[in-house]
Amino acid sequence: MKHLNKYILFSAFFFLLFSCDHEKFFEPTNPPENPWINLAEFEKSAAGAYWAGLNRGSWDNMVGGPRLLKTCQSDIVQLLEGTSANIPFSEMYNRTSDIDIDKSINTFRNAFRMITIANSGLDYLDDNDGNPYPNLGESDIKNNLRRVEGELYFLRGYAYYMMSTVVLPAYEPGGDNNSEKRIPLRTTFDDNLTGAKSPEIGTTQQIYDLMIEDFIKAKSLLPERFDPSLHHSSYAEGRANKFAAAALLARVYFAMGKDNEALTELDFLIDQNGGDYNLSEDPIEAFNRDDETRGKEVIWYAYYADPIRNGNARELTSMTLQSYNATNGGLAWPDGYFRITWNQFTFSYTVLKQIGWMEDPENGNYTLTPEALQDKRLGQVYRKLNGYNPDPDADPSIDETIHSQVTSPMVWCDKYYRGKARGVKTNIPILRLAEFYLTRSLLRFRAGNIQGATSDLNAVRNRAGIGDLSGTITEQDIHNERIKEMAFEGDRTDYLRAAKLDIPPGDRNISAEPYNTRSLVWPIPQRELDLNSSYSGG
């Protein structure tokens, strides 16, 4: 217990020094000697890391900011005419990644908030030989103490993963870029000024190795599911389990080009989850939960239905049809439909034609194709609006009624704020099973397992109501299905970089870029460069 004070005092110092702002963190005048005096208190170490990354700020968290940035730099969106808003919409859309913007700064800052809290809990365990509570029974050691430890490894790995997708170059199997030093490699809680200001700067290879190590440890320690007879009650909602760890392991292996390792994790996640996760429900069911329940495909979610904490990822309003004040649950105007007024991004016309949803929008033919009209996703989680209609009685769920410069039909994202009681209370899926079916489909296809790849692709297509693919599967079929399934969830550029595919221009008048382009690598925040002497060699 002798090291507890250092965790409290230096966490306040660390946040103040490296937060990229001057906000006031708690500084207790008489910090408690033993804030984690028992196992129930130690549960807060994991809860605090979840909160720091997912719930701390509605306009600044690890769900909204990175998801918005990575979507808006991709080819799947177009920037609307006449956009004017207090966000870096032009910088994101034009991939102006040589300057600081708040979305990249906040991703870096929030990641290190999570990492610092996770490290403080892991150090506490290490300082006490893995068990600060010698009177614990074997059941509590296994099901709660070791589980919290697993969550701390999971959350540290998740924070590094999210940061890697924004400020690290794409991983190149066997490439020189993996030796580039970009972000601090923090695996312990620094309890002195020198250590806090001068951490080792990790190479891309080291960061990826750490993520793999953390997710492997998390998978080994976490249970497969919540059991009220074994686990603390707070573990019931929005917390990671063994399958969430396997999902992120699969993502990192995929990004590293370790296809066989990724397939092992995907097989475990998809085929060995005991029926906990499946694609039996309509697509909307992953996005309309504003209570403690989850859609059957949702592996891990941000728990915004928490009755105590009134937060959500409100940054997503920049690419979402409806407001966080909507009370929708799948309904149309006027039954709870609440249009947002400051949207900037919709589906790009290039991509709508590529995926076969519009006939020829780039040349003025905005007709939806028969398959688009059959697809459950278009109508449940996306919505087509006609061009601007000035009639005050126009139906805003059919016609554009807000943006007078939007004169042609658009397809909007309608995935967020779909709760029945209030949109701001809607949980947001972070890991969905459909993503991993599509990743496995690609990896099976590339390994020559055409039957398996087709089966996985058709599982997603059938859930969407469009039936089996006709003809022989191609790799492009998998890419297109992934756009239809995962658009506006921050997946597109991560997927292209992991699959080692060129980054298309979308509707921009530029050329395609290689997967390892630097235009998708955002800068280390200037404040971090100024304060961290390791960057200057000091």
C-alpha cells in the first residue's frame, strides 16, 4: 500500500503536464492513504479508464473524434456545399495532416489519459506481487481481481490502437517505416518529474508489439461473459470480455499483415462465442439501444445509457442526419425525428456508384438501384433525402429542408442517436460482429478459401436482406460490402491501410494514394513536442 499516494499525486501532475490544455484536475489536499482499500474500490481503476476515454467529454472522446476524423478523410464522404461550422471540416476532408487539429490532438490526449490510469492500476498490482488483498478467496482472485487486470491491459491496448490509427504511419510488413519513433511508449506509471517528461519514444514496431502483448494478456485474463454470481455488478454493461480482446487482436494482426494469426482470432470470435453474438437481428438493432441491453452482434459498446452519466459522442453530429436530441428508434417524421442543422458530410457520389446504390450520380442520375431499395441498411441506418425543398410543410425525412445549397439527392448516415427515449442516451457500438465476418471473408479469399470467403460475405448480405451474392465472389465484392456495412464508423481508412490497398480520392479531384501515404498520419501535438524532452533529445 505504500505506493498509493504516488499514483494519486502524480496522476494529477501527469494530466496537467501532458494534457495539451490547462484544465484543472483534482488535487486533493489530503489524499486518502488507501483509495483502493479493497477489491470493490480497485474496480474503479478499470471504470476510471473507461470513463476517461469514452465518457469524459461529449464533444471530446475516443468514440466521436477519431470516428469523425477517419471517416471524413476517407473516400466514402463528400463535403457539402456551403458548409460552415466550428470544426476542422476542410482540414479533415482535404487530409491536411501537417497541422494540429483538435480531433487529432484530442485523440492523442484521451489515449494517454486511458494509458495513465491503466498503468497506475497495473503498477499497483505489480508493487503488491499481483494481489494487494491477501484475504481474497480464489473465486474473487480469478473472477474479479484478474478480470480487472485484464481490463486494464485491454484498455491500454485499445488506447494505443486508437492513437496508432491517427498519428502512426501504416504498418509495413518488413518495411523501414516500422522503425520510426513517433509516440511515447509508456508501460509504467512515472512517479517522478524526469520520467514523466522524458519517456522513451516508441517505434511503430514497438507500439504494435505492445498492443499484441496487451491484448493477448487481456484475452487470457478476461471472462467470456458477465456472470452475476461471480462478477462485480459494474461489469454488467459496456465492459470488455475475452471476445472483445480477440476482436482487437484480430484488428492488429490484420494491420500487421499477420493473416494466419488474425484468422485464428476471427475463428474464435465468430465460431466459438457460445451463441452470444450473431447476425440474427436487423441492422438497426445494433444502434437503437438506450438501456442496458445490446444488439446481438454488438461485442463491445460505449455505455451512454448510464442513468448517472449524461454523455454521448456528440462530435458525430457532423456526419449524422439526426440530432442527439432525437427520440427516434427507427421512426420517421414527425414521430421523434429531429434533424441536425450543422451536418457537413454525406456519402460520396463516387462510392454510391461503386457499391451499386445509385445509377450514375456523378452525371446526374440519382436513381436508387433495385438492390439498394432491397437493402435493409438503406432505410434503417442510412437515409436518402431529395434535394432542398423550401416548402414549410415539406417532410424532412424525405426532402432536404435545412441546407438550401444541397440541391441534389444525398444519402446520409442515420446510425447515431437512435434511442427510443432520447438520442443522447443511445449506446454506440465499438465492436460489431459484421466487421469481423467481412475481415475473415477477405483473409479467407486471399488464402484461396473461396467457399469460406463467400459464406462469410453472404452472412452479412443475408442479414441486410439482399441475399447471396450471384456469381463468383471477387475481392472487390468484399470491399464494397464493407463500405455498405461499416460506413461512418471510422473503419474505411483503417481497413484500406490494413489490407494494403490504395486510398481512393472519392469525390476529391486528386489521385489515389498508396496505403502508407503520410497524408493520413496526423502530427504529434505541438504541446507534447514542447513539453516532452525526449523529442528534442534533452
